[in-house]
Amino acid sequence: MYKFVILSLCVVHSFLPQNIALASESDKRMNVLFVVFDDLRPTVGCYGGEYPYITPNIDQLASFSVRFNKAYVQQAVCGPSRTSFLTGRRPDTTKLYDFGSYWRDFAGNFTTIPQHFKDNGYFVASMGKVMHPGIASNNTDDYPYSWSQPPYHPSSQKYHWTPSCPGPGGNHYRNLVCPLDVKSQPGGTLPDIQTTEYAIELLTNISKKQQSSNTTQPFFVAVGFHKPHISYRYPEEFQKLYPLSTIKLAANPDLPPKMPHVAWETMMMIRKRDDVKALNMSYPFGRVPDDFQLKIRQSYYASTTYVDSEMGKVLAHLDKLGYADDTIIVAFGDHGWSLGEHQEFEKYQNFETTTRVPLVVYVPGLTDKGTKPMPPGKKFPFLNPLTNSEKLNIVPTKPRPYNQETDYVHPQKSGFQSNDFVELVDLFPTLSELAGLKVPSTCPEMPFKVDFCTEGSSFVPVLENVAKGKYGMRFMWKNATFSQYPRPSDEPRPDSDLPNLADICIMGYTMRTHKYRYTEWVGFDPVEFKADWFEVHARELYILETDSLEDNNVAGEIEYIALVEELSEKLKLGWRSALPSLKK
């Protein structure tokens, strides 16, 4: 059997014991399960928080894994983020800041993670939303370069914009908040339900083929869930787990007075929804009414629990087939999402709420060290949050806030966690190293003609360090992470959130260090793809020790002039200046 490695959403055990080595050419290679969630914040149950979500399946995976508390994306929007982490390149290299270009034609013939595994003999398959559909992936999800067979997309996704939300007078609307009866939907299903069914069928067929032909071809299976992306179309029974009376507003629901307007997202995507239109919010700084904010937050929580349930079914089936000790699992969000922080309800900006994501990595024999062996089907049993079972004490008729310690039984009370900085561009080299494949080297300054290289770093040394029990010690890894977001103007306008490439004239480069978040909004040439660091439109500096919610921009205060100059120079040096100082 293969050694199964899992990078999961919540907790990853980062330790390679003496008797478990990274796969080599002579070893049977590990399988990989690559799980991507759309718009998922790092507030699932295992990450804690003021109101931790009901996510028993992610939490159970995390209990055998390493949870990364400081994982960051390179741009907080689906297409650019996915192109970035799948190629291991940053947006200024992929030249994708919107959805309008295919990197192989526009930037370079860059190798992707699945392509690398495919080229090394893996059966590689995609289902759901993994690559961003459309022009950004050549309208084929980069098939046949990256996949062994055409990627699967659920048929019900085409109803994403149809009026399917029940409302007054028996009519149906294009609402943002949309709990519904699944049986009433076209085909009686929803996209993530179909993706789960396909994943289960695919894994079953892989197992049957291996058994009937006695083959050992490893697999790389990528499962992309659409939720909790808007609109919040989810089975209505999940809403009952979150009584509206228990929902609270964000801790910082007001527009920060010193936040530059160029940093503001206009929330144009939610404004297009019928129920949001009915609120008659003023543009561009109109605040969502408090009562509707609570409904949005309730539906985001419910959508998260719903997608956790679907992922749990995939993990349980993987376990049932006997692969739980033979596969690498990576579970993470493609970027975060604002739920009222800074008076915002989308993702198109540079704050912590949108650039930080959950990331969990599971490596059998490494991250589950110390746990007793379990027979197939017992490591990741499906935990249904809608039923009262010996594993769960959640009664739909009497909904209440979720208690992680008492609502279900952990197979192991805690997993490992890391506070070291990692970025999603690090996934490519990390997975390659864990699977025993050639690890891409660091890209040169001019990377466009280099097909196989990375602008990330393998964090296998972090996994090993954590697994050796040193996660509480200072570990000289990356000292900063880097993200960015484009704008077409200094003041908000209808295309501020998703400007076309030709209209981008300002780029907001942000750097997150252990103490600060520093951002410069500078001039940008969309033809030459160059930033003009002398054309500074705005600066932001947040002192995280005293301002963890990033509400007080002190960049313009006299006492911070020297610090701003220091951070500005470091930001200009970019990600190369923050590479890990410890190599494996």
C-alpha cells in the first residue's frame, strides 16, 4: 500500500519518525488527496474563535494533522489565487489578477502541481472547483496538461445564478441568503453533493481497478468544494444548528476612519443579489443593516457546516477503502472572506480576514504519531452534524452553540499546530518533497521562460520540527508573507473589486510580519506589469500586538515615520528577502 499523506484544514502532525522516510524512487509512492474550499475562513471548529463553527469532520482530520495558524494566500480572489498555488508562482509572475487570461499563453508554460504528479506516473483527477473555470484555465481546467481525464464539474452548478431561492408570494429570487429544500432544486441536488458523489465513485473505481489488476499506480485526487462561496444556497436543515439569537456582529463592524479609500471593497457581488438590493444600501460606503448582517453570518456558518459534512463523506469513504494510512491529505481555503469586519462582506482586499486561510496537513506515520493503529473505516468515520449519534450530541430540534470538547469524541484530543508563516505557493514544493518527486528549485529573477520552478518553499522542515515537539520554540522560517490586490482608481467605483487587466493602474502590495501588516498602494503599468514604487497612492500600517483587528492605520503618524521607511524597504525587496533561513 502507498503511504498516504494528507494536508488538511485544521491540524497537521509535522513529524517524520525514524522508521518513516519521505518517499524515494524505490518506495511505493504516496497518494494525495487535495481538498480546496472556496472562500473558507480559518474559523472552523479546530481553529477556535469566539463562535467556532460546527465542523466535526475537519476537526477530526485536524486531530491527526498539523494545523497551520499563519497560512496566507497571494491574492484574495478565486482565479488568481488558484492559478498561483497550482503553479507555485505569484500573481506578478502568472500575470493573472482577474479572470481574463491563461498563464500558458500569457505568462509562461508553467508546470502545475497535478501536472508534475501526472508526469511522474500518477493517475490525476479533478472534480468540482479546483482550477478556476473559464479563460483562466483555457476553458478546459488545463486538461490534458494537468489531468489524466477531463475534469468533472457538477451539472447543478449552472443554476448558480437562476432564481432558486423561495420568497414572498411563492416566487423565487436570486438571493444572497438562500437556505432551501434540496429536493426542490433542479435534479434534486446541489453542486457539492454531486462533487462528493463523484469523488466517492472515482475512489471506488480506483480501488476496484487496483484489486482486479493488482496494480499499484498512485493517485492524486483533487476535490474542489464550492461552499461557503456565495450565494449561500445550502440545505435548510443546516441553518437550524445556528439559531439567529446566538449570532453576533463582527467585533469590528465599522469602517476604520483612517483606512484609505483605495483599500475599500465595494461589495458589488453581493449588491447584485435580490435580497441585498431590497436593503437600498447607499453606494459605495453604505452599511449592511445589522439584522441582515446576522443573517449573512448565520448562513456562512451553516454553509461551512454543510461543506464539512460533504468532505466528511469523502474522507470516510477513503478510509473505508483502506487508503487512510497510504495518502497525503491537504485541506485548505483558496482565500478568506469578510463577515462584517471593517463594514465589508466580501474578499477583494488585503486584510487578515481575506489573506489568511485554514491549512491542515496530514501525513500518516508523521502527523498521527502516538495514536494507536485503527482498522479501515475508523480513523475518519463520517460525523453527521445533523444526527444525534454516539459520536455527536447535536440535536436539530434543540439547536445550540457548538462545544468542540463535548459535541463529539475526538480520536485524539489534539493534533499538532504551527505558528510559522507559510504561503499557498509553498504547496507545490512541499507536496513534491513529501511524495518523493523532484522538488522545483527557486525561480530566477526572470522566471517566465522557466517551466519548472517555484516561488514558494517546501515546509517539510516545519512539519518535521513540529512533530519533534519543538512547535513552541522559535523556528527560523519565513519572517513575512506577501499578498497583493489591484485597483482601477483611488476612489471606489463599480469595477474596484474585480478590475479588468487593462484598467488596473494601482497595485496594493501587502506584507504580513509577526508584528505588523504593512501595505503600499503604488502605481502599476498593466502593459509592462511593473509597479512604480515612487508613485505611492496610500500606505497602511497596523501594529498587530495592540491592533489585531487592523482597525487603526498609523502609517501617517509622525512617531512611525522610521518604521514605515524600514517596512517599505523590506516590502520592495519582496518575498526573496523573507525566504527561510533554515534548510532541511
